[in-house]
Amino acid sequence: MLVAISTTSVVLVNQSRKDNGRVVHTVEVENQMNALLLELRRAESATRGFLLTSEPRFRAEYETAAAAVVADVDKLRSLIGDNPVQIENVKRLQQPIEGLLGEFARSIDFANRHDAPGGVEVMREADTHNLAQRMNDVVENMRAEEDRSLAQRTRTADGTQQLASVVTVAGSGLVIVLAAISIWLVRRSSRARDDAESRMRDNNLNLETMVDERTADLREANDEIQRFAYIVSHDLRSPLVNIMGFTSELEQLRGDIFRRIATLDRAGAEAPLMPADGDDVEPLLGGEDGQLSQDFAEALGFIKSSIAKMDRLISAILNLTREGRRRFEPVKIDIRELIAGIVATVAHQAAEAKAEIHIEPLPSIVSDRLAIEQIFSNLIDNALKYLKPGVPGDIRVRGRTKLGFAIFEIADNGRGIDPRDHQRIFDLFRRAGTQDKPGEGIGLAYVRALVRRLGGTMSVTSELNRGSTFTITLPLVWATTNRNGDS
């Protein structure tokens, strides 16, 4: 019943709206006729004003009014298109209007030729009175027709509204009953929903508290790890310096010891001298003493190379911890220009490796410039370092955008990486493949850490002897977030 009453009400309301629209349409037709007459009188007044004063503003007003009359006639014709009687009336109205506009135009033409009296004479002799009377008769007929239509449409609209009111009142009782039932059901549902929301709110509060606590713990642990790494690497530097110093002393002591051994063995005979480290010289030793001297020098060499490697590792750890604490500043970066600068700095290295670096069109991004420069510098340097011997190097840097991210690829035709080592190469101090190039296994781990801090991802696609392609995905616009300070 409710559906039937509602459907009937909707149909009647729509019909009432249509009937009211017809009433309004009749009013619009009458308003348009009034507007047409007003523009005609305005054109006549402007014509007379121009004949009397010859002021250009009256001529401009006449031209505006004449154009408006033509537009008003067209609009009136479109409004009465549903009434055949009015269509005939508009056709009859067209001739007197054109006649009046023609007389006004002739008078204006006389005035333009500085013959205002001639224009006044045209207005005086013209049959404007008859034309205006014919026009008024047609307009009165049109108004009578519209008044008849208005009365009929008003009666129809009133009847439709009354019927809609009856249907609405008849359905109100049923609506009230159903509303009472609905209120009871809604209240019961609301109580159940409030209970569920209360439980969910409590759970959310507990969850947010847990997330905040875990985030704080992670942040504290991250800061502690950075402080620990900094302290350890800094404290390791002190004994390392001592070892380096004592190694230098041992090297000097070695020269003194074996010089004295040679002196004791040969009593300072005129033995040939061989240059030692520094400015000192020691006698040429032979036999077991010579072998011992060489072993001693070789051991010192291993110690010095190990110290140098450890010093580089400590420096790398310190750089990592400093970079972890550095605050990133987002700026607009022309990536193509930035990579062109990097390529210029490694031009000599590329020439020695007989490699060409091609830079394809690249999208610009908003990010930290120093971090981006370090990322691409490491990847391009690795591409040059691990080219296949005897094969001209071909390194390509390309990029594209997708869903608010910039995707960059650094591809080469070098040695390639075994698929089993694709994750290993991103671990700190871990290297893959033949270890014939200098390095500490920090570069790619450092690059991936920078990419993650910038809100991106990094991956590699490679096979042995088929080159490598490193893919970096970064947001086109990176904004400072909590990661800036916490990473």
C-alpha cells in the first residue's frame, strides 16, 4: 500500500510540476512580448534622439535595440512553437515590425549623411502609426490567446495539486503507523550499533596505543642502533690509529733489526745495498735471514692493507650513520641534467672502459637532491666497474611516470648477477660474484636505504653475462614526513 501510494504521489507531483511548467511557460511568452515591444520603443526613442542631437550614443543605442528586436522575435517564435494559433500570429507580427525597423533605419541613414531634417521628414511622412497599430492588434490577439491558455492550464494544475493532496493525506495515516514501527526498530538497531561502536572504539584506542608504543619503540631502537654504530665505529678508530702507529714503528724497527743482523753476519763488509722503505738502506741479506726479512715485510704489508680496509669500513659506517641523521630537503630536480653532470664526472673512467652512457628523456621530480645524486652516482659507477672485459660498454638511463611515481632504469651489458645473489647484493658488507674490484659491499645497501627514505622501492633484474637492470621507483613529489626524522 505504501509503495502504491508513494508511486501515485510521485506521478501526481510530476504531473503537477509539468502543469505548473506550462503556466510558467505562458507567463514567459507574455513577458517576451512585452520585451519585444519595449525594444521597439527603445529603438524609436533612440532614432528620434539621434535625429535631434546627432550624438553617437543614440545611434549605438538604436543599433543595440534593433538587434535585440530581431533576437526577441526569434525567441518568441521558439516559445510559441507548440501553439498553431500563435505561430500564425507571429507570422502576421513579422511584417509591421520589419516595416518599423526599416523606417527607423532610413531616418538614421539621413542623419548619418548630416541631413537630420530629411530624417525627421521621413519619420513624419512614414506610415509608422498604421504599422504600430497593426502590430498592437496582433500583440493583443496573442495576449488573448495566452490568457486563454493560462486560465486552462491553471485549472488543470490546480486539479492535479488537489488530487495529489488527497492522495498524500490518505497515505499519511499509513505512513504514521509505519513510522512508529520504524522508530521502534531504528531505536533497537541504534542501541545495538552504539554498543558495537563502543566496543570498536575501545579496540581502536587500544590498537592506536599499541601502534604508538611500537612506533616509539622502533624509533628508539633505530636511534639506538645509529648511536651504537656511530660509537662503535668511532671507538674502533682509536685502537686502529694505535695499530697503524705501531705498525709504522715495527716497519722502522724491522730495518734496524735486519741491518744489525747483516752487520753481525758480515761485520759491515762491503755488501751491496738495497733500498728499504723511506730514506734508509740495509745491507743485502741472504739465506734464512733474507727469507725472514721478506716474510717480515710481507706480514707488515698484510697488516697495513687490513688496517686500510678496516679504516675504509669504519669510514663507511660513519657515513651511513651521518646520512641516517641528515634531514632531507625536497626540491625540484631536473633528473636529466643531474645525471648529465654525473656522467661528465666519470667521462674519463668511461673512456678507459670504452663504454658509452646514453641518457634518455627522464621525468623531473621533487626530492632530496643530494640523496638522488648519491643514488645515481653509485649505480652508474657500479655499471662502469663491472663491465665485461673486451666488450664495449653500453649503459642506458631511462625513465617514465606511472600513477604519481617516477620509474628509473639503469641498464648495462656488463657481467650480470646470478639470480641467487639478487638479494645478497643489497645486504651490508656482502658482495657477489668475482671479487676482483675494490669495494666494501656498502654501495647498494646504502642506495637502497636512501631509496626507502625517499618513499620508493628498488629492484634488480639480471643474469650472468647478460647485463643488469636496476629499477628505482620514486614518488614524483616527495614531501617531508616522519620518515625524514626517524629513518
